[in-house]
Amino acid sequence: MLFGIDVFLIAGILIKILLVVGISQGAVAYLILVERKVAAYAQDRIGPNRCGMQFGLPFGLLQPLADGAKMLLKEDVIPKYVDKPVYLLAPMIAIIAATISFAVIPFGPVGPNGPHLFDGPIQFQIAPGIDVGMVYVFAVGSLGVYSIILAGWSSNNKYAFLGGLRSSAQLISYEIPMGLSVIGMVLVARSLDLNQIVEWQDRNVWGIVAQPLGFLLFLISAFAETNRLPFDLPESEQELVGGFHTEYSAMKFGMFFLGEYLNIITVCFMTVAIFLGGWDLPFVTDASQTGWFWAIFKLLVFVGKVGLMIVFVMWIRWTLPRFRYDQLMDLAWKTMIPLSLVNLVVTATLIQLIWRSHT
């Protein structure tokens, strides 16, 4: 203790923040390489394979570093007609909103069963003990739409403005079924804490079994929320040149894509934590397993599931064509919102009947 402050606690939190931010930013760089490889496989071509060969590195493993250097070294052009303060603020919001979502995501065992170091257990979560972690993720995630709207508006370009308008309508529409789709699991697990939801799945069944319709609705909404094909209408290049980021160049342009890929990672972590059992591996892991070996094993299981989920998101991008805008909005308001309400009512009714039968 120093001046009433637990120095080890603060140091531990700072280390976790640095690790999560550093690993996630590095992962984004190599996810771009993975996406290009997945695209090449889907289109029966090779993809990046040369960059790094002079250093003995195969598969183009230095390509992400070259891309990052290109973003930093390209000429940074700011058109005269933009609203400069808002124009500069928009990409910052994209990065910040995407990064702070990781604060409540459990990456491994959280609680007394975690591995011990010094005088207490290690928490594989930046901010453990937050009972409304899921609400926090949705609240912070909804801030990301401001970056796209402000980018489109401040650019004073009709194509960018149309992209911003499309994005605002799309994200507001799909946040409704996305939020409703997870309430079923909240009712089943009786908690908004992501760690408690994972533990419930560890004791019972995965969320995809308990809430199959909720999982499907959440997955479709996640594609729309992250502006991924077949729902990338805000940046539809055939219609809007580049959409909301038409007037952006160099690293400001790169910040939007950095935020997009961070959002994909966050959504995949949420999907795994809520519906795919988190770090649970049937017939292999359970809550009684403690110590460093099992903690690291469960962490690797969680990250492995997230990796497979990310590859699935990329696979869908290079498989399905883009929706028309009217089809996109019809799907949200005429199909997904009614289905999510039906799923919620049926789940609540079944839980009430089961609870009464046990009392």
C-alpha cells in the first residue's frame, strides 16, 4: 500500500491493459493478412506470399508491417471544405469505442478458481466484478456509429454523407434485434455478467443449444453492426465510391479499418462467451480445474474459438453477395425484430413454467 493505494492492484490492471491493447492491435494487423488469404482461397488464387521472403519468412508474414508503414508514410491530405475538428475526431472515436469494449470481456477463468500469484488469484479480465458487463459492451459499441456519422457529415461530400446516413439507419435498426437476442441467455443464466454466463454454460449446455434462434439473430445482427458483407452498405464502393471514408487518407483512413477489425474481434468474443461456451470444452474442462495449466489451457480454448469465429466471418464475406438497402432494412424491421420478440416471450414463459414446477 502507498498513500492508501494498492500499488500491486494498479500495476496488475495497467499490465493487463497494455497486454490486451498490444495483442489486439497486433492481431488486427495480421487479421488483414488472414482475410486476404481467405479471399484468395475463396477466389482460387494465391494471395500475399512474397513480402518477407528476403528474411526467410514464408506466406507473406511481413505484409502487415509493410501495410502499416504505408499507412503511416502516405501523404495525409485534408480537403479544404471539410469541418476539420469533427473530421479529425471521427476516426479517433472509431478506435476508442472499439478498444474500451475489451475492459469487461473475460479472456479466461475469472474468480477464486483462477491461478494464484502473490496473495490472490489472477483475473483474466481487465475490470472483473462488473455485474452489467454485457450492458457495458452494448453501450460502448453503440458509440461507434458516431464515428461513421460524423465522418460522413464532416466530409461535406454527398457520397460520404449518404454512407453516414445509411450507417446510422442500419446500426440503429440492428441494435434492437441484437440486444433482444441476448436477453434470452440473460434470463436463462440470470446474470448480465459475461463470466457468470460462461460458468452457466460450463455447468449446463452451451448457449447455442439453449437459445438457437437467439444465436442466429445475434450472428446476423453482428454482421450488420460491424458493416461486414453482406451488410456493408455504408461503404458500398459500387454506389458510394467509398462511403463515409471517401475523403480520408493515410492513417486516418487506416484508423477506421483498425476500429472495424477491433469490433469484429469484440463481436466474436461476445458470440463465444454468450453462445459457444467461452473457455468450456465438453468432456475436457470444468469449473473445478484450477492452477496455471488449466487457466492457460482454457485461455487458449477461448482464443481458439474466437479465431475460428473470425475466419467464419471472413468466409461469409467472400461467399454471399451484398444485400440491397431496402432488403437490409426489411430484414431488420419485418423479420428479425418480430422473431427476437417471439424468442424473448417464449423463453420467459418457459423459464417461468420451469421455476413454478420446482417450487
